[in-house]
Amino acid sequence: MDKRRLTNSIMTTLTAACAFGVITVLILVLGYIAFQGISSLSWQFLVQTPKPVGEGGGIGNAIVGSLILLGLASLVGIPLGIAIGTYLAEMGDGWFGTIVRFVADTMIGIPSIVFGVFVYAVVVLQQGYFSTLAGAVTLALIMIPIVTRTTEEMVRLVPKSMREGALALGAPQWRVTKDIVIPAAMTGIATGAMLAVARVLGETAPLLFTAFGSRFYNIYLDEPMASLTVQIYNYAISPFEEWHAKAWAATLVLVTLILFINIIVRFLTRQKY
Amino acid sequence: MSNNQDENNLTGSNISGEKRTNNILGDRIFRIVLTLCATLILVIVAAMIAVMTQSSWLSIKEFGFGFLTGQNWDPIKGEFGALPFIYGTLVSAILALLIATPISVGVAVFLVEQAPKKLARPMAFLVELLAAIPSVVYGLWAIFVLAPLLRVYVQPFLQQTLGFLPFFKGTANGIGMMSGGIILAIMITPIITAVVRDVLEAVPVTQREAALALGATRWETTKIVLANANSGIAGAIVLGLGRAIGETMAITMIIGNRPEISLSLFDPGYTIASVIANEFTEATGDLYLSALIEMGLILFLVTFIVNGLAKLLILSVARQTAQSH
């Protein structure tokens, strides 16, 4: 075998090793979570509130809290993201659209904790207390640019001929967008929204000083709110073994939810393309 | 609401003249509403800069540029210097990039250039899943799996073989800069991989065909493709840098959280994002809070610039390949 062929096979092996190595890490992380988490998982754990060490307790309020925070954030973040994404795809080719697109794209990379600091200054400092509202606003801010980007991509995929057909039939621009283009891109937009939900479901840092966390079931906007991620963090950094086990079990719940969403998205997009 | 009204009019039995005006009005309202939504994103970013500057004004006035070079972080004495945090952020991010870049490029090359399509697609999905795992979960895993692994096996080995270097001195306790860098590397690998894949896929097939037709091996062809995609790969790396700088939970849980500057990778460090996460809720006193918000502002500005740069680099490849088609 000459030198060139040898280099070729060495490099092919190396890149394959990289790929399989990275996937091995994924399997190691997920496997360890499943292995550690499953033993502490029980019905009580899923419905109880956190209790002092030695008395059991669970993540019931944290699950409800995460869902409420997510629901509120989605209510604001998803429609706004879809609107901005639609704007960028349908009328965003001018200088203004270019600026908005650039800012939205750059916003995706801004650390989530910075949004938390901002909302802390705007909401928490003004009101004087940590609240569900502050947490939801933070998550919504994180969602907007993500939904914007996927919506723009999906709306742009809708063939021009469909728009032209509708316009030729005499439909006004806004009805073409609302009744033809958006429905055609709906699967893509929905999957983008789901990915954004999955992303903020895992957010921890910005919630530490906005929603803060709570040991009780709570449905009020103006009180601190528990979340799965913050609860995992609190359990994880505690010195108690029993709480570490709870951290793993809560992680198993969280990761299962997130992977579930990702796999559904994968399934939906696969059918389409 | 007004859109609904227009719709009702449309479906009613209007004469065509009125319908036309409604359509024009509808279009105008539609455009205005969407443009307002788009403007909102600019307003948010502007508000973020304004609010965080205003909230950190106390600290900016007190310390000026000295904030960036100050080495002491002592809330009790009211001394706030960001240098140890900037150092910790940069070193952990660079360490992460050193590990993640070659691996990510390797994965992307394998998935785009070498693996059969049937294998490449599910593998690409699995790599992307790594990015879906939340930061706090990586943190948990790092505390209980990575740190013990490093403490017992990796760090003693490094100390024995390369212990003469300043990077591998001190006590090996698992928690520290090295663990931070490794966990960041795992987290940014899927992000860099995804961009490099896109960039490689954007290189025209004709280039590969030309190289292969001239008798180049697969790897030689790949080298040509990589050379063509290099500014996009640079963009991917810069994007990874932005992520590594801003990553918070995992690194907060594993880096040790001590504001000291030490050459040794075994020693604990502290990052900008971590100090915000750890100390924000317990910040007593206006100056303390103000200093922490200034940290947030620095993080914002740095990541905004880094991400903007990454985007420009990635765009330049897209433009190049668009021209060559």
C-alpha cells in the first residue's frame, strides 16, 4: 500500500472514530441517567413536593411549575416568533429585514443567563419579588429568536408558484400568507416551536433569579415558581446522597420529556422531506 | 381583530369595489402588524443594552475600565474586579475549543464525505441529540461521573507524564478548569459539527468529482473540500466559542467557583456566567448587584460580537458557493 492510500485509510478511520466516539459519549450520558434515575423513580416522587432530607419528597410541584412557565412563555414567544419569521420570509428582503434577521440570529447565541439578568432588572427589581411572571417572560425572550429562525426557513420553503397561483386568483397578499403559505409551512413551523419548547424546558440559569424556585404547588403569577431544572440543580449541589438520587430521577424525567419532543420532531420532519 | 373584520366583509356579499378597498386595507394592516412584531426584536435588544447599562452604572462609574483588570473580588470590602472571571471564561472556552474543534470537524467530515447516507442520517441525529441535553444535566453528570474519572485516572496520569508543565501541577481533585473545559467541549461539539456539516454540504459536488477524476484519494478530495470551506469552519469555531463563553449551569457545577488565576488546569476557576448564577440572588448592596449586572452586560456584548462575527463568516461561504454555481 503506498503512502497516499495509507494516509487515506488512517484519516477515514480517525474521522469514523470521532463520530462513533461522540455517539458513545451520548450513550454513556443517557445510559448513566437511566441507570441512576430509574431506582428513585416512583409515583410519590412524581407528585410530592420537596421535603427535608430523610422524609422523601419529590418533584410534583416542579413538574407543574415547569409546565406553567413553559405554557406562559409559549403563549407569548411562539406567536411573536411566527409573526417575525413570517415577516422575514415574506417581506424581509430589504435593509430593515436584513437588520432584523441579523439581530434575531445573533440573539439565539446570547447566553440565556443574560436574559435572566435583563428580566431581573426590568421585572424583579421593579416588583420587589421573584415571580412566575418574570420566569415566563425570560423564557419567552429566549424562545422568540429560535421560533423566528425556523419559521422563516419553513415559510421560505413554500414554493413561489403557490403564492402566485393564489394571487392570480385575486386573493390579497395577507390572505395568501395567512391561508395558503402559513398552512403549507405549518408542520415545519410547529416542529420549530416544539424545538424551542424543548430548549427552554432545559433552561436553568435564567430561572434562578427570575422564577427562583419554590417548595410548594403554586399557580400564582406573582409568586416564586418551582421548575424541574432548578429543582435538579438544588438537589444536585446538596451534600446529601439521598438528594443526589432525587436529582438523577428528576433528570431522567426531564431528559425523557426533551428527547421525546426531539424524536417526535424528527419523525414529523422526516415524513415531509 | 381588525383582520377578522375584514375577513367577514370579504366572505359577505360585497360589491367588488368595497372588496378591493378592504383588500388593500387588509394588506396594509397585515404589513404594519408584522413589521411592528419585527421591530419588537430590535426594541428588545436595545432595551437590554440600555437597561443593563443603566443598572450597572454605579459599578461602571466606580471602577471604570479598572473593572476589567481588577484582580480582587471581595463583596465584603466592596472591591469588584472581573479579571479572574474573564480569565476563567477564556481559558475554559479555549480548552473546550481545542478539544471540540478537531473532533467536530472529524465527525462532520465522516458524516458528509465518508459515511454511507443510510448510516449518516441516524448518526447525525444522535450527534444533534447531544445538543438537546440541558446544561444542568451535563453539570450533574460532570459532578458524579466526569470529575471522579479525572481525579482517579486522568489527572494522576497527566501529572506523572507531563507534570513538569505548569498546566498539570497542584492537587488532582477532579473539580476545576480541566473538567470545565471537557464538559464545555462535549456541549459545543454538536453545535460546531452541525455548522461544519452545513458548510461542507454547501461545497459543490463538482469540486469533489474533479478531484476524484484527477486520481485523488477520498482524503485528498476531503482536504480540497475543507480548504474551500475554511472560512465557514472558522465561523463554526467562533460560534462554538460564543456558546462556550455563555454556557452557565454545567460549568458552574464543575469548575470549582474560586476567583483565582492559576496556570494549572487542575485548579478551580470561575467564569463570568457562573458568578452571575451563583451570587445574583445573594447580592446584598447596590454596588455588588451593579457589578454583577455589569458582568451580564460584558457577557452580552462579547457574545453578541462573537456571534455576529460567526454569522458573517458562515454567510461568506454561502455567498461564495452561490456564486460558483
